[in-house]
Amino acid sequence: MLAQDTVVRLAQSLEDAERTREPIGIFSHAHPDITIEDAYAIQREWMRIKTAAGRKVVGHKIGLTSKAMQDAVGITEPDYGVLLDDMLHHDGDAIEASRFRGPRLEVELAFILGKPLSGPDCTLYDVLDATRYVVPALEILDARMHRVDPVTKRGRKVMDTISDNAANGAIVLGKRPLRVEEFDLRWISALLYANGGITETGVAAGVLGHPALGVAWLANRLAPHGEHLAAGEIVLAGSFTRPIDVAAGDVIHADYGPCGSVSCRFI
């Protein structure tokens, strides 16, 4: 495992990179023995820096929820990151593209919890019982380190993405609250439009077979660290479309049919 002073130094480098918009080197290249638990330790230390500076935790995100993505990065479970108050946007917002280095966007469902959830034995049914409502959502992905090393052309590993707060940049929440007892969440689908044209389509069952399973996984994954999901938290359950690149001038609209929609534009 990485020494604590190394964890602190790497977390601070992520903070500095976000502030300057200058990408840093890939951690797993400089530290080839880095583990997934090291990566979460770096993430937790970075979030400690954020909260010490006054930012507030509003929830969590779950990533790598599809079997294809897990196979691609050589893992057997999803990953997770933390949502902070200044990441939160709402349907129709104009978002400054310059705050991100290389933004990409995905379509998801956001669970708004009415009750706390904790592991180690959290189930899909516990999640449904604890969920106040679900809303359509977009996740904006970003990276504080190089995705591909500019010299060696070697890419990142999952430990790098986890360290980098699971590549989270921001989220956009829709306005249509959905009661979980009124919908089979597996069959909620979306059409993703960029500048008027369809770029991606997907169905929520692509997230581990049921999007609530990702939330249960997260509650169980947090338990060994003495953490849980609090009432009122937002939990992004995982994407059911491939990410698309976005830039200033783009107008994004995700149509969830009878379940509403969510939009934003980049300026």
C-alpha cells in the first residue's frame, strides 16, 4: 500500500490540477504497485481537502456498472465517487465548459434517498424502500490527469479513475420526480440528443440489470469504512449510454419519454 504522505501528496496534486486546469501525470505509471484501496484512500483525502475548504457532500456516483466496461478495465465490480454541492446543476442550466478540461456526458437515473442506507447486507428492496423518488439525470465526466500519457501513449487504469473521484465533474438533475412503486425502473429508457440529433440510446436495465442494485452495492461497499448513505443524498446509479464529448456551444437533451426529460447547454 502507498504511504500516507504519498496519499496526501497525490490528493493535493489532484486539487491543484483542478484549480489550474493543467493535467497531471497518471498515478499508476509513477506508482505501479498502487491498489484499488490506495485509490479510494487518495479519493477520500481529496474529498477531505474539499470539505475542509467549505464544500459539502450532497451524494455519491457509481460508475463502471456495465459488464463490458468492467471487462475493459479488468475489474469485477463498479467504482464510486463523491458528489459535492458545487457540482450540482438543474434542468435547463447553462454550464460553463471552461470549468472542465475535457468534458464528456452520460445519461443516468438519480436516486434521492428518503431514509439512510447502510451495509453490509443492503439489498435492492432496501434501496427501493429508502428511495424518496428517482429523477432523470446527466453526469458530466472530467479528468484531472491525462487519460493517455502524452509521451508513452499508455492509458490510465481503474485506480487512476477512482483516485480522480471516479472521473466526476458535475451532474444535472431533471424536474420530474418518479415514485419507484409506479415504474419498473429496469425499463426506463432515454434518447440522448446533442444539438438536435440523436447520439445515444439506452435502457436502465443496462446498469447491473436494475439501477437500484448499484445503490445497494454502494451501501455495502462503504460499510467497511464506517460510512453509509444518508437520508437526502443524491445517488447517481450509473450510466446506461456511452459517454459523448461535449464542448462550449453544445445543447444537450435527454428524452425519457413518459418519465420526463433533462437538458442543459454548454457556454
